[in-house]
Amino acid sequence: MTKLKLGPLPDDKPVKITVELPAPLHRNLIAYAEVLAVETGQPVADPVRLIVPMLERFIATDRGFAKARKARS
């Protein structure tokens, strides 16, 4: 079984965003959604819904950001 950084997506209201992604990143987002669907057993209807949890996870685990944020407060 593959160890992904994301787990099942929370069931909350979707947020509408507009963003332009490079084609290779979009393909990777779709591929990630497919792997996540297999791993969790829950289909990902719209891979765009992965962007928010990915960004949240990235920010939460970025030690440099945490250190800088702590230094500012």
C-alpha cells in the first residue's frame, strides 16, 4: 500500500477558486487523485479539491515557515 501525505478529504463546502496550472502539474494532480481514490476507496470527483488540503499540509509541515512565523510573533 502506498503511503500518501493526504488521507480522505473532509466533507465540507467546496470553495470556488480560479487558478492556472501548468499542464504537467494538472496531470500530476489528476494522477494523485486516482491513486488517492484507490488508497481510500473514495472516488475524488474533482481533483481541484485536492489543492486546499495539499496546501494546508505543505504549510503545516514547512519548518522554515513555522520558524519564521514564530519569530514574527
